[in-house]
Amino acid sequence: MQESDLYQSWQYYARTRQVLHTEGRKLRVLQAGRLNCARGPDYTSARFELDGVVYQGDVEFHIYPNDWYRHQHHLDRAYANVLLHLTAFKSGSASLKIKHNLSANYIPTLVLPLPSKQVRLEHPARRCLPRSLFKKRLISNLQNLALQRFQLKIQQFRSALEYQSMAQAFYSNFLRTLGYPHNSEPFQQLAERLDWVWLIGWIRKIWANEQVLYALYAGHACFIPAHPKDDYSLQLQRAYQKYKVYLNTAQLDERLWQFALTRPANHPHFRLAAWVNLLYNKPSLPYPFLQKLFSERKPFPEVYKKIITYFTIPVDEYWEKHFAIDRQSTGCGRRVFFGKARITELLINVILPLFAAQARISGSEGFYDYLREMFLWLPAGPPYQFLIKNMPWFDECRQVWNKQAMYQALLHLDSNYCLLDGCLQCPLQRRPESN
């Protein structure tokens, strides 16, 4: 069971609008809202009816009710406006009540029943075909959808910058994206506990020792095994025991991490090693380098090449043979920590929208236009399996406009128009396949 299963169920109930009877209450999903791919509640701008009263606002999903507190959402300002909390399982404690520290009201917390497996697999886009104008207007429609998604990302970062510095927003969201697809939340929490102030304060003291830096991160993430099996793991354990007295925050709950079904290159241990090696191998952190590079406004191919070069860090001997602490890789190991596809995703999900948010706040429209055009220009990486699986006309889009932003356009389409009666307003002029 994963939170993505709950997302699919929420979308399904938005399409059917059936009344759900759960824990003595009546729930009907009117509009699913927007799936939030950045910091904050899982869905925003959702509309639902609970016991005859219609609400509109944020909805958060968890596997267990007490995940709300384990993830520290009750302390996070971004979750202050959550109106509904849905989970896969009931609480083990009848007295558990969910609320935010900034509010006096409890948040309704209900178990979301899952529809049958067969129903969950019936994605609406599978039954859609383009109208006659599909190809003629395809590129402009895709660009408009991509820019709508880009604007949502920018707005999320603008909201974050109201209570975070630019550096902290970059740092925490960069790590959050490294945790995609299953470990975004704990990576972001790790960045907030070992925050930017801590990092710049300690980086000069431990810069000469990559192992100490990794030990502090890995130890705080509960990655270091209690009984190490190799010398590297033992050295990490000793370094963490020595230096942890200088950390003033608690370790993460190890149950936050999702290790099952993660490919070796996506394993949290390896992703964390990628971040630490990036810090260790560069004379400065990524944020000032990117700020200087974008301010020069050079041609996109030149800028993209420099960014790829900057983030291309060869793996060291240990991580060439391991995908996790104490766990060796099978077959050929990775040669670099950040592949081109990962770098492109960091650009499109964090770097470009964050700097665009800064440009909007400062009123630099020329700088904003430059970043927006680069967003549309970025070359496509490997296609997302979700799009290939659920959209039979995906290849037509790729043949006409093979850009990374095209994937963003289709993801935006899925989040906003693959709902009940959504085809009537769909910008791509689709129609349901006739029988």
C-alpha cells in the first residue's frame, strides 16, 4: 500500500461522485483538485461534500493517521489550511485527534475505501481519442498546458519564500526531488532538520572529509546499520557517534523511508550519497553557481551543457559497487551520481521554477521570460511510464513536440482534466472513444 493508491482512489471518486460511507460519515468528492508535486498538502483546491456541507481547500493523505504527527505536519505552516485528512487504515488509538498547531479546530480524519483493482486500472485517458484539430493545434495546446503547470510550481515556491530564504527553499526542495518517487517527504524533512544554517556553519569545518559529512546525514536519517558489515559502514557509525553531539535536532523516524520497490539508482542511501558528493566535490554550493549562470542569460544549449557538467559527479569506489550501505550492487554499477535525466528533472521541478519565482518577486520580467523559455526548451529525457501506459496518443505528442515540458503538459492534463466530464473542457480537444 502506498499513498499513490489513495491518490488514484481520490481521482476515481471525483469522476464517479458516488457517496462514500466511512466511519459513520458521508463523503462525496466533487472535484479532486490539483496534485501537489512540491512542498505542502497532497491536493490543493479540492471540493468535497462531508455530511451535506461543501468544502473547498487542501486535502492530505497518509497510510496511517499518526503519520500526520510523525511527518511533523502539525508544525508546518504549509499544512495549516488542510480541511480533510484521509488514510488507508484506522488509528490504533481511539483518542488520536488530528489538528494543526496554528488552528483550534480538529481536522476530519477518515479511512478512504479503495475501489476494486479493476476499477482503479481504468484510467480515463485510455478511452480518449483526439478530435480532428488535435494535430493542428497540438504544439500550442501542449505549451499552454506545460506553462500552466510551470505557473503552479512557481506559485508554490513564491508561497515558500514567504517564510523561507531562497537558499533554504532551494536546499530543501532539491533534496525533496532527490527522494522522488517514494521518499520525497523524508528527504525534505532531513533538509529541514539539518537546515541551511547548519550546513553553511559546518561545511567549512568538515569539508575535507566527505565521510564525516555523509555520516551526519546518514546517521540522522537512520541509515547507518546497528551492526556494520564492512569497514566503510563501521567508519560511518564511528563518525556519527563522534559528531552527533553537535546536532540539535532529533533523528528522523526510520519508518518514514520507503525502500521496497525502489531501483538501485533510486535508493535513498545512494541518492543521499549523490547530494553529499556534490557538496564535497564543488568549491561552492549549487545555488550561487546557478544564480550566476542564469544571470548571464547565455544561449540555452550552452547553459544546459554547463549545468550537466556541474552536476556530473563520478561515483567513488564504494558507491560504484554498492547501492546502499552494506548492500552491494548486482551487475554493472553506476558511473555518475546524477544522470542527465535526473539533472533535467531537477531543472524542471526545482531550479527553473524557484528562480522564476524569485524573478517574479523582484519584478524582473526579462529574467522570468528567459527561465520560462528554457523550461519549454529542455530536451526530453526517458518517457514516463505512467504516460506511456495511460495515454495511447502519447507517441503522437512525442513526434510533434519531443520536449521535457511535453511530459509536464500531459501530467497537468491528467491532474486537471481526466475527471468526470473533464473532456468537455479539455484544451487538447479530446473526445471519449465511441463504442
